[in-house]
Amino acid sequence: LRELQSFNHLQYCSERMVSFSDWQPQPQAKGLVVGVSCSQRLGFEERVHVAGKVHTGYVLLWNFSDPIHPQFVLEAPGDVFCFRFCPTDPDVIVGGV
């Protein structure tokens, strides 16, 4: 196992953990894109306590040509634990909180 690239953003990744990742199915002319959702680091009891309360969750879309800045930041009304790129239209993403 060898690390090829790492992505991090202080505002969106700080104090969060990666909860899901997915590759864009058809690399565009702009390059290879990976999507990563970052969720709060909470234990089960803490997660039950905040359930139903609105807090911002993020899906970050990173292009391998720029590991410093996410290409897009998608916001959700809670932590995103699963998302997928549409296999026929990679510009469409579906996610669940």
C-alpha cells in the first residue's frame, strides 16, 4: 500500500472523520475527481443526543490536479454517511444524511 495523494482542508475537515468516499465514474477532461464526506467525530451516545438537530455536513469533491483546494463543497443539513455519483451523469450526486 502506497500513498499517492492526500487531501485536507482546515475549515471542512478539522475535527471531522471521513465517513464515505466515491470516485467520479467517468473522469472528465478536467481530471480525476474523488468525493469525500466528512462527519463529526461523535460516539453513539453523542450522536443520539444531537439526532434531529441541524448541523452542517459536507461532501468535498477533490480534483487530483489540486490537492489543496476542493473543487466543490456540497453542504447538507447533517452529516452525510453515504453518497454516490450517478453512473450515467457524473455531474449528479445523491446522498443520505
